[in-house]
Amino acid sequence: MKEKRLNDSAAMRWGALGVVSFTMMAAYFVNDVMMPLKSMLETELAWNSTEFGTYAGAYSFLNVFLLMLLWGGLILDRFGVRFTGKLSTILMVAGAALEYYGLTVLAEDTSMIFGFKSGVMVASAGYAIFGVGAEVAGITVTKVIAKWFRGKEMATAMGVQVALARIGSQVAFACAIPMARAAHVSTPILVGLLLLLGGMVAYFVFSVMDKKLDKQIQNDPTADEDEEKFSMKDVTSILSSPGFWLIALLCVLFYSCVFPFQKFASELMIGKYGIDESIAGTIAGLPALGALVLTPIFGGIVDKRGKGASIMILGAAMLIGVHFVYSLPGVTAGWVAVVLMIVLGIAFSLVPSAMWPAVPKIFPAHQLGTAYALIFLIQNVGLWGVPTLIGWVLDNYCVVTLADGAKSYDYTLPMIIFTGLAVLSMLVAFALKVVDKKKGYELEIANIKK
């Protein structure tokens, strides 16, 4: 008689998901918590838009230029989720600590590093190290879910994990400005550092559970052969797959329309739509709140009914409409900004709920870590390049001097850029649906087999 595995128990597999989701929740909090503070960084620390864009894009710098995500994926497939997850949580804690140092101890330092204030560069370096840990943690947790929920509620589980992580984002957007006003502009990152320490402990707890599951799998003579060891030949196999390139392109284009936009959204809300500074961050965080509720629901639809490729097309199309309306100069009503953020939240839930569970349909388990790593690597090109580009565009083409002499920004051109990226993402989603029919990836087929 086959021994019942730990993940055969609904309570245990969902409990494991809850533990690793807390780690990702802390990571998402730190990732987003400084983004609503662009104006405060400019007034209190004398940053400009180019420096803020450099800082915001630093999250992905090491992942892109040193290929850290690729190495993380190779480590994940070679050494497993326990070792890789522990390493990534340590990197996140170290990076956040360095970021805090740059925003406090070096805040008044006038020396320059590579043409930037030392505080900006050190904070950016810390954010870059944190970014390596956070992205490697992301692919690790995704593989954890694929491992613990294979043949079960995989898309729902991935949706729940994303939703819980979005709680971290929503809290960050909602609380960043009040926390910074109550104490110091660096206080939100200090709170995030404490949360990351808790997330690191949580992942160490999960590792105990995962070790027990591995022992059960090793003792099971009927275990899938899919868990064979990764080899470098698998990189060539992954890169030769048209499904990989379409998923990767959709990922980079879609997320480039969301995360970089959110980094500037609070200032857009205040400057163009006249929304009060105290709630601008909360509105900018509405997509995360929408994802909290909707991503598990859409994941459940993908599990039970399929239509993954079609859902990705719909989400990308909604994104086009959102950014296009934001780009219209004459539309400045506050309620419009709120409605658009809600629609963005729906799109933000649709695409990930179908995209991430599609990867295990295209690649076997022993290639998943590297496949996700390569996809995340390409995604990080956008997460680095787009904020850097938008910050430069704002400083060079969008500065507006107000009647009282204060400086503001016209976001029309940046929103046109985001609209163009959204159009490209929808075209890629259409191409993915065509290739799915030819290659038989079964992206339109339900995950749960009857």
C-alpha cells in the first residue's frame, strides 16, 4: 500500500503554502514600501527623478547584468528548495539592512559615487542585493508550490500565494507615507527589515516540513521519474522552446506595465488627479488589494475550466485601456484614477493566475527552477530598464514649473510608453495561444484532471 505523503494532506500542503507565503509577503512589503515616498525623498534627502529611477531600477540590476537569477535557478535545480530558499532570505535581510544604512547614516553625506550621492548609491546597492534574494525566493516558492501541489490545486495555490504576497504590497503602499511622516523617511524600510527577519525564520520552519516530504518521496517506489537531476543540457532545451520565449516576453512586457508604473503612481495621483498625499499610496496599491481577492478566484477557474491563454489575452487588453486613459491630458477626475486602478487590479490578477501555472505544463519538474529563473531574468530587464527610463524621461521632458515656482511633472509621455508596452504584451499573448494549439501545451485545458 502506498504511504500517504505529507502533501496528500490538504491541511499540511496548505499550511506549508501559508508559511512560505509569509516570507514572500515580507519581501513584497520591502519591495514596494519606499515607492510612494518619491516626493518625500526629493524634499527631505534632495533626490531627483533620475536618482529615484536609478534606485527603483536597482532592484533588478544584479539580476540582469550579473545573471544572478540564472545562477539562482541553477542552484535551485541542483541543490533544491530548502538550501536555495534559506540563501535567498539571508540575501534579502542583508540587502534591506544596507538600504536602511544608505537612507540614514549616509543621508547627509555629500560625497559622490559614480556621479550619484553616496546615500543614493548605497541604498541602491542594498536594494539590488535585496532584489537578488527576492527574485530567487520567488522562483523557489513557485517550485515549492509545483512540488507540493502537483496533480492538485496548483493554479489555485499559486493564486493564493500571489494574493497573500500582495497583502505585503498593499500594506506598504497604504502605510509608507504615514510611517515616514510620523518618524523618518527611512522608517518604512526599518519595519520591512524586521518583517524580513520573521520571513527568514518562517522559511527555516518550512524547510523542516519539506525535508520530511523528500524522505517520503525517496521511500516511495512509485515516485515520478520527473524529479531526475538537472543538467546543463536542459538550458539549451529550455531556450529552444517557443513556449518559453512567449511566456518570457509576455512576463517582461506585462509586468513592465505594472510594477514600474506603481513606483511612480503615487506622484501621478497627487499631481494630475489632485488626490491627497495621505491616501495616494493606498490608491496606488489598489491593484495589490484586487489581486488579494481575485487571483485565487481566477486560479480556481484555470484549475477547473482551463482557458489559460485566453485569460492572458484578456488581462493584457485591459491593461491597454488603463494606461491609455491615464495618458489622456484632459481626464483629471480623481474617481477616474481610482476606477482605473481597480481595473488594473483585475488585469493584474488575470494574467499571473494563468501565466505561472502554464510553465509546469511546458517543462518537466527538473527544469522548472531554471525555466522560472530564465523567465524572471528576462522580466528583470524590464523591471530595471523601465523605471530608469521613466525617471530619465520625467527629468528631461516632463518637468512643469507651477505658478508658485514649485516643480511638478506631466505624466502624459510616460503613460504613452506604458500603453505601448501593454499593446505588445497583448500581441505576445495572442501568439502564445496560437503556439499552444500547434505544440499541445494544453494551456486551455483544466489543471485538475477528472
